[in-house]
Amino acid sequence: MGATPDDAAQARERLAVARRRQEVAAARARSLAEQQAAARVLDEGARRVTAVDVLGPADLRTRMDALGCPLVDLWAAYLGLCGTCSPLELDAALHGALVLPGIEYRRLDQALWEMEHAL
């Protein structure tokens, strides 16, 4: 007995389903690879910022103490530069108990610089 037209139609449909599954799997793999590449770029950028461009909390605290700057004044200047931390978070970060994103340390550095040059 030979294949009927219905058998051929079912085979074509199974083949189409298998191809769609392969396309979906390939799209997922591409998406995952793109996400992983983006994460590597972000991670590398974050390492570069924190390692090169930003003073550490101890350095910022030393500068703040040398200025005789109260924490609330630093916080107000930092807030004026779009800082996002509360005074409590800022105090914790300056004592090394909380790690902030690199941009927040840059804002603190800028606020201290402006305070130093305003005197």
C-alpha cells in the first residue's frame, strides 16, 4: 500500500511544526546570547568605573573630614546633583557598610569638589 494524500499532508504539517520549533529555539538562543553579551558589556563598564574613575568611600570620608563638612551638608550638595541616597544610606556608604553604584560615588566626589572650591 502506498502513501495517501492525507499521509502526505500530515507529514508536511509535522515538518512545518518541527521547523517552527527550530526557529523558536534559534531565536531564543540568539536572544540569550545577546543578553549575555549585553551583561558582559555592562559588567565591564561597571568594573572600569569603580576601578578607575571613582574614589573609594574612605577617600571621600577623608576629604569630607578635611573640609570639616557635616554629613547633612554633603548630602544636600549630593542631592542637588541628583543623588538618590538618603542621609542614612550615605553615612553607611561613607563608612563602607553599603556599596553604592559607581555613579553615586561620582556624584559624591563632584559634591565634595564643588564644596572645596566654594570656600
